[in-house]
Amino acid sequence: MAFPLFDSVRLSFFKSGSFLSRDFVGFNNYIQLFLEKQNSNRFWSAFRNTWYFFFIHMTVQNILGILFAVLLMEKDLKGSGIYRTIIFIPATLAVLVTGYLWKLILNPQWGALSFFLKTIGLGQFSQPWLGDARYALSTVSLVSAWQWVGMPTMMFLAGLQNISDDMYETAEIAGANNWQTFWFITLPLLRPVIGIVTILTFVGNFNAFDVVFAMENVNGAPLYSTDIMGTLFYRVGIAGQHPVSIPDPGMGSAIATTTFILLALGSALVLRFTSESSERKSIR
């Protein structure tokens, strides 16, 4: 794994004329990526879209994951095993299959969602969710969050099972209500798990490709509104961009290296924050 990683960094300093012909260009690929108007517009657009993609996952997928985990921990809940299976099943499906199915469901002409809205008299709310630049990225993000919500749910559930019942009993004796117990006991003790889930979500979202490919295309349609770092890298470094469609491995490697640096810095910051929080708790 190390060799292709460092070789990709090395390749970002070369300009490829053919498969075997490569000319050393120094930081020229990075200069073109950040300063040349066409390249920089596409890069910064994909960069913003990826952060929005990550934001949707953090606010929808992981909040629902904590909520589902807390509900599944309820002692009086019957059929918890069935609920766990239902929540986790989407994560076992192939992303391409899930994306294609949701593309059919969201079709504004004959899709199941449009049919349901018309049936209950809300046909005016039927929209071309994947064809309108205003809704496309949010729709793709929500579908992705729906599919993967089972992963953080299981991780949070494992974290909750490691919290001693004595702490909850003490809080109950002290007169704490359910919200106070969650806010002052459950959430702080789940912080290390939240840190790991955040890192996995962050890395996964900045490497995402297949869900956009399945529901839209590698050009990030419509109007590049769903273009993220993964599709940008594929289009530039592997498939080639329209209209010439000639791959540029050097520029693609520059995009990949920039993404890697961003992921390394973001992961290090999250780990530092969560480890410091854990150390402060142990000292107390």
C-alpha cells in the first residue's frame, strides 16, 4: 500500500505525454490545479460539494445512529434484534444497486415517490430531485446517509454497552432525567466512539465515488452540482475530461495527493481532540 501511495505523490510532479513518456514539471500540476481558471473552478466546486456531502452525513447519518443506538439499548424494547437487522440491511447492499434503485424511486414521471405524493394529493411537491441542481447533491447525500446509517448505529451501540449501569443508577438516584443523563453521562463517554465515527465518515466521504456514479454520472450532473473529489479525480486522472477525454495522470495524482493531505490533517485533528477529551476525563 505504501509504494503506490508514494508513487502517486511522485507522479504528481510529472506531465504524461503517453503511457511511457513522462516529463518532470515540478509543482506545475499543482499551480494549474489551484490557479488556472478552468481547473481551479472545478476543483473548488468539488471541494465545496464534498464538504456539504460530509455535513449531510454528520448531521443526518450519525445523529440518527446515536438515536437508534440509544433506542435499541432500551430494556423494555421488544424485537430489538429485528430492528437492528432492518437498520443494518441497507449497508450490506452494493452501492451501485442502491443508487440505481433510488434513481428509479425518485423518477419524477413514474417513480414510486412521485406516485405516492400524487396518491395522497401532494403531487405539487414532486420534483426532479436528481435533475435539478438545487436538490441533486442533497438527494444523493441523503440516499448515501440512509444506506450507511447502520454502521455508526452498531458502533454507538457497542460503545453504549461498555458504559457501566452503575453510572445510570447513580444518576437516577440523584434525580437526573433522561435528557440530563444522556447529555452529561452518555454523550461524554461516547466521545471516543464519536471521534472514530467522524474519521471514518470523513475519509469515506472524501473518497466517495460510486454513489454519484450510480445516481448521476462521473461529470457530476446536473451542471457539476454533484461533482465531488472522487468524481473529479476519476474524470481527470483516469477517464479524461470532455471534450478531449484524454486522461492526465499527473493532474489526477495532484488531486489525489491534495485529498490525502486534507484527510491526514483532518483525521489528526479529530484524534487529537478526542484523545485530549479522554485524558481530561481520566484525570478527573
